[in-house]
Amino acid sequence: MKQKIALITGATGQDGSYLCDFLLKKNYIVHGVKRRSSSINTQRLDYLYTDPHNKTNFFLHYGDVIDANNILELIKSIKPDEIYNLAAQSHVLTSFKTPDYTTQVNALGTLRILESIKILGMRNKTKFYQASTSELFGNSKVKKLSESSQFSPESPYATSKLYAYYITKNYRDAYGFFAVNGILFNHESPRRGETFVTRKITIGLNKIALGVEKKLYLGNINSYRDWGHARDYAEMQWKMLQNNIPRDYVIATGKAYTVKFFVEECCKFLDIKIVWSGKNENEFAYVKSFNPKKCPGLKIGRKIIEIDKKYFRPNEVNYLNGDSSKAQKELRWKPKTNVYQLIKEMMTEDYKLTKNLFNSL
């Protein structure tokens, strides 16, 4: 049986690294695309990478989805059976500050890949996966959001992703592409970027516990999110391209929790009991009790969490909870990791990371 070839844009990110893991275990030849940077940005993939002069199924290429010629030449030379477009400016708050760049990457980047497939006459060979997002739904009143729920984007990020969603659908309908959108709800892991709220919390609380930092500043702690594990969702991305018919799917756990809940569960891992006080932007949390063996840097009564309004978005999305029953029924998928297991894994890894930092100081 011929080995399949996959091309992954955004391969150095959280999702890209888990997808590389998954596809290599499936005996794929995997080509990842990374942007050129003056600093090393391949940490999530370093254990996979080997000297290309040696026999390997994993290759990394410099590229950028805002460069149409570069993308076309990569697809032309690699001739992939499957393309996973995970490249994105994916930080929602940042998208308000860089709307033009966000649109160039998220919206037009998708168009450039699809158009390259069309120009090269590869629409019958190459299947295309577009990483979509639950942010498309915005402040919907629907408690469980599915493929049929109405979109109402509330940020430049979500709006750019809405274009990507529909241009993928357009090329599927107009040209017969096997092209699908994965509408993934929030998915986290120890590989999550440090500026995203879940990882910011797990790193921040571990640093506070070990005395590296004094306080953690957060934004809207009362927003609800449906959190899954990125590793589980990488499998789902692959499953969508193995389907007989190209269809779009919502991927979610079906359970939503507040950011405040996430903080409290992380504190439980560290044996810290916190008490919340104040309201809205004046809300904060202080230490009522703690385990001195785990938390040598703490003191009773210390205020360790405060709200900073600069972390609020101009348009807040307060509630996102997904209904993945269609994917579970048609693709026989269900999430393997619940939010408690996710938090335990993230806190365990970041405790080790922070302890090594603490010991080196």
C-alpha cells in the first residue's frame, strides 16, 4: 500500500505537533511548514526531527501562507495526499490589535492554499482540512452549538475564520474539492502557547507556588468554555479526511466550565485553598491555606490573583459549549480526556518545568 503524504501548515504549533505525532504513527510521510524566525520555534517538534540526510518520514520546510508563490511551490513539489491548514494568528485579543495581519493569515492564507490546489490540477488527488473555530458562533443564545447553529463572529480573528470557513465550502461546492472544516472548540495541552489563558494559569500558579512570581493577572474569569485535549482533536482532524463524503463537523466535549473553575482546579492540584472576594474588575483571590511542601513560596492571606481590564476583549464571548453528536455518530469519535484529566496533565508538566526553573535560580 502506497504511503500517504501529508502537508501541515502551522506544524510547530500545539495542534500541528500532535497531528505530526498522530500521522507518523499512521506511517504517513509528513511535511511540516514553519515560518522563518530569528529564534528557534520548533521546540514542540524537536524530538521528531532528525538530520534530513538520514532516513526519515518527517520533513520541515520554511514557508508562510501569506506568500502565494511559496505555498504553490511547496504543494507542487510535495504533491500531498492531504493538506491540514493549521496556520493562523490564533490569539483573539491580539486580533483586535493586528486585524490586517490576522486576516492575511487566517482568511487569505486559506484561499491561497485552495487556489494552489486548483491551479496545480490536484483537486482529485489532495484532500484539504481547514482548522475552524468555535469563536464563529460568538455570543449565541444556544446552549449546545452544532453544525446548524448560526454564526455571529465577535472579533477580527473570528471574522477572518468565517471567511476561511466559507471559502473552503465554496471550493468544495464549486469545484468538487474534498475540503472540510473542523469547527473545534477550545482544546488545550501542556504544549499550549503560554499567552493562552489555560497555560497562563497553569504556569502562573506553579510559579507563585514555588516563589518565582507573586501574582497572576487575568481577564474575564466568568466566561464559559468547552475544553478538550488537543491530542484527542488531532485524531478527529484526520478522521474527517478519511470520511467518504466531505462534511464539516463540530468537535467538542459538550461540557463548559468557567475560567474561575479552571483556576480553582489548578489550585487544588497544588493543595492551595483560595477565597474569592470583590466583584467584576475588583475581584481577587487570596490564600486561605496551602501545602508548604508543594508551595514553599506562599503565605496565608497573600493575594495571588487579580483582574486586569487590559485582558478583556473589546467584544467578550461569554459562553461556548459544543454539540459533537454528529461527529460521534458518523465518524465514531468521542473525546478521551475530560477537563479534570486535562488540568492534571497540564499542571504536572508545568510544575516540573517551573521546579527546574526554580532550582536553577
